Amino acid sequence: MHDLPPSGPVSTACPEVSRPDFSVFPLCGWYPGHMLRADRKFKARLKLVDLVVELLDARAPAVSVNPDLRRLTTGKPRYVLFSKADLANPNLSRRWARRLRTEGIPCWFGDIRSQAVAARMPAAWRRAAAGGERRTMTAGADAPAGRHGRQTLRVMVVGIPNVGKSTLINRLAARRRAAVGPRPGVTRNVQWAMLQGGIELLDTPGVLWPRLRSKEQELELGLIGAIPDDLIGAELLCEYLWWRLATAPEPIHWELYDLPGPPATSQDLLAAVARRRGLLQAGAQPDWARSAAALLKDFREGRLGRFTLDAPPVE
């Protein structure tokens, strides 16, 4: 386990826990070649579409924004779709929605695997492309078809790795079109899919940006699965997760590991996971690697509660 020096004041949510200094760890610098190639071709593909659908993770609305993609799509009609909202803090999701509404950005928070996506997205995207949607998505009639008078509306879906782009396309398409996997980087090529209602959807590889601003930003991306666990280190990710959960305002299901409340250290948390799951080695010692994998899986599947890493700016 890592021994992190404290940095900053003691948390009020868990008074005995001091903020660790994660900046002592170097960035892993993950930016594989297919991301570089995709980034170079992005501008050319952008000219082919009427609307950019930016897919973000509702558990990390700020950190899952690729600032390079946001900059390149300036001036193009945009719709923001937040995936995995069923795993996020609903109060913070509502605050994020209000924030976007004040900026005139159409958006929707939901489970992209649900029927609601197939039922509501096509009409909402047509309104956004036509420039008539100035509020968070509501029910309404279809707006005119894509720009330039075309009947077909061409939509590009963009986002960071593992945010759910291929899952979204498979839900919307008449039949399975895009490869889906639990690890970032499954989609490596552009893929077109024809949807009902005359919409052509362009899937693109998940792309990060070359230079992250901090180690904590990288750790947040790791927690939502945008960076492979083995590059950051599962146990380090668990230390960061322990800190965020121990100081969280949301109710956390510590009882999942037979704990009455937040443990004093990440090692104590992993030991509790090991005992509860039977992940023990000779001499009843915790299997740290398997326990770390189990804890991350529980977090990502929402077993510890609905949790959002990013709060919106104060309104």
C-alpha cells in the first residue's frame, strides 16, 4: 500500500481523516496511438455532421469533458448526453442540469441502455440541430430536419473512453453495430449507423487529451474507467476512492463490508473487503490485488451508493 502524506485541512465529513497528497505520484501519460490518429482526423469528420452529441459520465460531469473536443466543436450545434445517471447523485445531477440550462445547452441525464433514449433522443437532436432548443430536454414535436435542407440528420457522438458511446449506438440502432467492452479503447475506428427517423450516427473512438492538469484528475478518470486500472495502479485508485468516499456528503453503503462507517485508512477498507468477500491468502492475510479489483467493481456498479465526483460551481 502507498503511504501518502497529508495535505490540507482535516475533512469535516470524517474528522479523523486528513487529505492525502496525491500529487506526489507521477501521471501515467496514457495517450495511445489510435487516439492521436483519431484526434488528427476529427476536424475533417466534423464537417460531415449537423450536430455533435457530447457523451459525458454523470458521475464526473466536469472531468469527463475533453477540453480539446470542446474547443474544436465551438460553433457547431451541440447536445450533451450524460450516461450512467442511475449511478450518480441525483441532487448533483439536477444542479448540473440547471447549470447547463442557464447556459442554453440542451442536455439529458439518464441510463443510455433504457428505452427512454430510443424514444426521446431523435426528436431532441433534431431540435438541437435546428437551434430551437434552449432548455434542458422536454417532450415536444420534431423540429425541421438537419441543416442545409437535408432530410437526413447526421450526428457525431464524441466522448472520452468507456463513457458509453457504443452502448448508446447499439441502443438506438436497429441492430447491433458497434463493439462494446468494459475496458477503454474498444472502439478504434469510425463507424456509421443508420437510425430510425432518418438519422445517421457517427461513432468515434474515445479520446483523452494529451496533457491532464493533475494527478487527481487522472485518478477521477481512472475511477470511471476511462484509463486502464493497470496503468494507474488499482491499489492507488482505491486509496483515492477511499478518500473520496470517506469525505463524501452522500450516504455510502459501508455495511456492504460490515463496516459501521468510513474506515480510518484505505488499507482498513481493503482489509474489510477481503474479509467480507473471502479474498484471503495464507495466514488469513488480505489479497490486496483481488480486494482492490472487487472494491473498484462495487463502486462502478453502484453498490456503494449513488456518487458524483464533481460538484457544479456554486450557483
